Amino acid sequence: MNLIRQKTTWRCWFSAVLLMSSQVSLAETGSVKSWYYDTNGHEDGSGFNVAGNYPEGGSYSFGQYCFLEMESCMYLANLAVECNEDSDYPGIVNSDAGVIAVTLGCMELNDEYYLSLSPFDDVDGLVREGSKLGIVLPLQDDEFKVVRFSLSGSAYAIDLMRAASESQMTESEAKKVPTAEIL
């Protein structure tokens, strides 16, 4: 009985991977509910894929970015604030799936300030389990800025983007392997 369940689980997992792989290879950009994904690797030299949310109005964004050359992914938020690059700030992420204290690291990307959210796994859990998310950032003079994002479609958009990113990283590594070496 246990063996049948494992085979069925394996077949379901394998079918899901094949379906996801075929969808990623066909669609480099798209949207799933309130989230979008872009797996073009941004050939402008920035080299990243993204799955994220730009709420109406467009001055804020939140999403998971995978930097292909660094082979790492992180959650970034553009909250329309200026910050000191490479500085860390305390923050709170609140969701209907829970609340966590986060470290917000300032970085500049494409001439805009972004805040990286860590710890990654905790943020990822809220994004995948919740339906909405709020980021609370303390400002000067005892003020706080709160920006809210819909998570509708987030898990699926992230999965599509991650599958493409992992494939692109694997292809990149394969290109780096020399075909012959003389020792």
C-alpha cells in the first residue's frame, strides 16, 4: 500500500514538473491573478528574473528576484523611500498567514532604491500561504510607512519564475565547462 502511494506521488510530482517546464519555455513574461513574472533574464546587463506585484498606481513593487549570475534569489520591495545603500533597517511583515520581524537591507537597482527582506524562508512562507501582505517600515520622527500587496497568484508566479531561473542557471553553468583541457 505504501509503495503505491509513493509511485502515485512521484507520478504527480513528475507530471507537475513537466507541465511547469513546458509553460516556462513557452511564456517568458505573463501574469497570474495580481502577480506577474518575467523570465527574460533582463538582457540589459542586470541579469535577473522576477515574479512580483505592482499595485495600481505603480509607485510601489514587491517580489522575488533571482539574480542569475549570483545564482541567488531574494525578496525585494520598492516602497518609494530613499535609504543608505548597504544599510540595514528593522521592519515588520504582516500577512493573514502571520507576522514576522524582518531586516530590510538597502540596495540600488536600476536607479531606484529597493529593500531586501530577510530572513528569506520566513518571508517566503508568508508569501506562499497568505492572500495579502503588508510591509511596515519605520521612518524618521516616530512615523511608519505601511504598503500593502495582494498575494493572489504569487506562489504560482514564483514557481514559474524559479523553474526558469534554475534552468537558465544550469544552462549558464554548462556553457562555462570547457570542452577540452590540456594539462
